Amino acid sequence: MPTLGELLPFLIPIVIIQLVLLVVALLDLFKEERRVRWFGKPVWALIIFFVNIVGPLVYFFLGREDV
């Protein structure tokens, strides 16, 4: 069983990618001119925040309406 020290070089990039996706998706979501599909902005915010890496990707590919 690998130790945390052995896994850290693999975990740090994943955590950084997750945080960047989260911040960029939330900033985009709450732009005043941004329109979304299917759900309201509060629901998309919950999806982005709680569904880790997949949530922001689903928002970017399916949730945004092009203005």
C-alpha cells in the first residue's frame, strides 16, 4: 500500500486542476450576461462545487448557452 508521501506527486496536480476548474466555472456562471440551460444558476453552482472535476466539465460542455 503506497504511503501519502508516495501519492502526493500524483495528487497535487489533480487538486490544482480541480481548483482551477472550480474557480473558472463559478466565475463564468455568475457573469451577469451568462445564460444557462436546464437548471437555474444556483443549481449549476451546486453541481460545479460538489461534483468535483466532472461538475465543471459538464457545465462547460452542456450547461452554458452561447450568448
